[in-house]
Amino acid sequence: MDKLRLAVCRTDITPEIGGRLYGYRDDFYSTGINDRLFATAFCFTYNGEKSLLVSTDVCLINTKLAHRMRAEISADCLVAVKNIILTAVHTHTGPNTAGEEGWGAIDTEYCESVFIPEIRRICKEASSQEGTPVKVGFAVSKSKVGINRRELFANGDIGLGQNEWGTYDPDMTVISFADYENKPVANIIHYGAHNTAAGLCPLISRDWCGVMCDRLEALSGCPSVYFNGCEGDVGPRLTNGQTVGDINYAMEHGAVAANDAVNTYKMIKEYHTADMKAVQADIDIPLDKRVPLEKAREEYEKYKSAVYNIDRQTAVYYERVIKAWEDGVPEEKIKTLSISVLRIANLNFIAFPYEMFSEISLRLKKSCKNSRILCLSNANGNDSYFPSQDQMCRGGYEVNMFKTAGSQPMVNDADNYLVTALAKALEEM
């Protein structure tokens, strides 16, 4: 039987001070560095097939940019595109690699001079190595690092805060790869929560997840990397009662997360041989009807002067709708999502180019009891939020983002189509 092999390469992707930071508005720039940003590539080889799992310390990666990078990495490394998963940890104190209306243009100079070439380089370096034969161990604990951030107010409105009775996935999973002499080679920490503890902070930082990774790395003596889970409706459970604070809150919260990660790592007692398989699941999801032209024109008038954030995106959405009608573009019925799945032993990394709501993770876990489900938000692109059906009636920021993506939103029960199809695909694996 072949042995799973692993090569890990890392690079510094910290931008120059003075660049635009991404996550809140389009005119916010860095004034210093709290901690440096990195990209880490895991190259797995099994039976002659290679897969790349890459974590980057940025907020989001523009979908077109992610597709371009995966194609270039595929050509560089001779690895199938479907076998490449490119993720972002979702720190809001990093460079603009997303480029959305209301949040500022993508930092093209940074992407072309640092982000793209450095990630291509480490992927090529990792894939060119023979890799270390590894065994896999993992442990899962319950962590309160995250909390549902869709606070429900007395008047029924939804705002960003802490919703103590709201859904979140408490599972923190630590996966450890060790050589055949049980020497640690690399660790993965998986958990779902926004990296927004630092708030509107002008200091470049990985936010709370950086403290957690550094602490586990110091203990284990090997690279320890964070992969963000279903964080669309989950923020850090800060002591100020919010999910945003300042850089001190980020460091404080990182220490709490580090304690959970270290304790989970210490729970790993056994390492086992593992195989690997990578597939792509193409899932069809129905689209809702396009907003009528007169309604679109009426709504556009309300938002056309907006500059920032969701209000600006809403204005652009109605512009797209109006143009589609005026250009005679036919309505579409289906949107096909191409979801990459990487299975290591019975651990399934599922790449979603969305900020997924936590209920989706919980439902997939319940549907797939014979394997471990590790959903990855912000993976292989950035196509807005993906809410669960039960939250559509509540509205709020994330739901509005979902409804104003493209010119036709997916149906309100898009999560049902996604979970059903993915559960079937995972069974077939």
C-alpha cells in the first residue's frame, strides 16, 4: 500500500505599510504591523496523485483571481485544478485581495508583486518535493471561541453583535500529521468564526487566529495553520459583548483560542495511515426570479448615492438588474456550484466560495456520520454569504448580501439543495 506523503512550504505575504485594508470600508489604510501575514501550502501525494491545500492570511480572495491562481498553480505544479483548494482565514486587518463595490478596489500592485507570485512559488516548491511519509491523528473539542453574531433586537431587527441563543458550530478540530517515527510534521486547526476581533484597526494582523497558530506551533515544533469553517453568521465571542473590538481584544481572544487548540492537540493519542482522494461536486441550485424593471429603478433611486459597504453593493445590484432588463438578457433558472472536496483518511475538506452559515456545517455533519466534515468558507473564491433558510425571513446584513449578489439571487432554500447534493456526493466517495 502506498503511503500518504506531505510537503509543507510557507512564505511571508505581509504588505507594505500604507496599503488599503479590507473588510469594512474602502478608504482605510494601514499605519503599522502588529503581526506578519503568511501563506502556507500543504502538498499531499498518494498513489501518484497530488493535492494542494493552501491557507492565506487575507480576508477574501476575489473569485476571478482565485480561478486564475488555481489555473496557474495547476500549470506550474501539474496538479489538477479540482485538487487545489485556496483559502483565506478572513482577517479584516489584511490587504484587499477581494475588490468589491463599497469595500474598495482590489490592490492589484500587491496581488501581482507579492500575493500571486509568492503563493505560486510555495505551491511549486511543495509539489516538487518528494514529501515526508505521514500518518494522521486528530481530536475534536467543544470551544466557545465563536458565537452567533446575528443579534436580534426587541423590535425584530438584526444587527451585528452577540446572539447567545443563535446557532454556531462549537467543534474545534486539530489535525496533526506526523512521520513514521511520530515526529510532528504539520498541524491544521479548523474552526468557524470571523477574524474581526481587532475591529477597524489600522495595524496589519492575522487577528485572533494568529495568536492561536503561533502558540500551537511553539508547542508542537512544526507549522500550525488555521482553516476557517462556516463563519458566515459567527464572530469571536469577545468580553465586550460584541464581535469586534480593537487589537488588544484580538490578542486577548487569541489566547483563549490558543488554549482550546493546545488542549485539543494534546488529546491526540494515536496516528494512523491514511489515503487521499480529491473530487469536484457540481451542484445545481435554482435561481429566484429577477426583480421587475420598474421595481429595480425605484429601489436604485434610494441607494444610488451610497458609497460604502452593503448600501453601495445594493446600488450596484440594482444597476445590474436594470441593465439586464434593458439589454434583453434572459432570466436564468440554475446556478451551478463547483465544490472541491479533499478527503484525507475520513476527513473531508469541503471548499465553499462563500461565507457559509453554521447550520450548514451542522447539517452536513449529521448527514455524514461515517466521516468527519470540515467545511471551508472563503475557499476558491468569494461569492458573498450563503445563509440558512431559517434566517432568510430575518433579513440583516448577511441576508441582504446574499440577495444582492449577481442579478438573480439563489432561492431562499438554497441550503437544502446544497446539503442534499453534497451528502449524496460524500456518500459516493
